[in-house]
Amino acid sequence: MRSVPRRERHRRLRNAKDCACRYHSPTPQIFDRLELLNQQLNYALPVGIISQAIITTDNYLGYSLSHYLFSGKRTAAFRSLDDISLWIEKGSLRQLIVDMEALPVSCIEALNQLRALSWQQSDIQIYLLVSDKTPAITQFIRMAGRFFVLSRRQNLASVREALLSAAKPRLSESFSRTDWLMIETLAQGASLKEIARQQSVPYHRVVYRLK
């Protein structure tokens, strides 16, 4: 009587093993291709001097710009602004391209870092790639500092031409340090009354400056 349940159990285990082999082996080609693509995206940084840095968490954009923007130029992609501190200290960085749509920090925090960098290293040209979906945000970014603002939708040829062109003068920032401090504090969640109290100014003046 016990042999029947035992045979039934072995049959179920054998069927389960056959199903596992059927669905997991061999590995579908699509996964092999994805693995190959992932290895290509995780490229090594060029050895030596880096004169052009690209900041983005978009692997495809970073790979395309760093490999095909300028042939033979010392160009590399990084995931955050903190990752380029070593190259800034070396003094070799001349151009910085920041993808404002794919950063690990907020737009305000990134702009705050870039404003500080533009004051510390005035010889570094800073280009910001922005989306054209919201003109008001684009205008805000344009006014935030001494940056060149480029459309993110441009092809490589247009981006290359913009980086090589010296016809457009470098923009001067429109927000003063006081105005930017208000914006930064407001982005951190403070109310207008709290900002007025922190800066020891009338409430209506804060409202007027932020309009």
C-alpha cells in the first residue's frame, strides 16, 4: 500500500525537475545581450588627464557622449558632481556637461553645487542639458548661475557644435546670493515668514524678491 504513494511522489518530483529545466535552461539570448550591454556601459575611466566631464545617471546618454562626442578627447562620464572632485583639484577640467534631468540629487541642490563651483573655478565652462517640456523651469535654471543651457533633445552633432562655439558669451547669474539663499531655504521647506525672520527683513520684502 505504501509503494503507490511513494511512486506518485517520485513522479511529481521528476515532473517538477523537467519543468525547471525546460524554463531555466538554456538561458534565453535576450539575457545574454542585456548582460553584454551592461558590461559595455560599465566602462573604465580613461587613464591620465580628463578635460571634459559628463554628469548623468542615464547610462545610455553618458556612454554616447563620452565615447562619440569628441574623438580622442579626454572625456569621461560620472554619476554625480561629487565624483569629479579629484579632477577639479588636479586643475585639468575645462568643460562640465550636466544632465539636469538625470541626477541623484534635486535640481536646487545641483544648482547650488554648480553655483559654488563656478565661483571657485571660473575657468570651467559649465553646460546644462535641460528638457524643453517646462519653459518656466528652463528659464529658472538659466537664471541660476553663469551656465550655458542646452536642449537635451539635440543630437550629438548639435551638442558638439554648441561646445565648440565661442560666439555666445558666458551668462551672468541673475539671482544674487541673497535671493538664492531665500530660494534654497524655501526649497528646504521653510515658510516665507521663517525666511523673513532668519534674514531679519520685513515679510513683504521677501515676497517681493521671490516674485
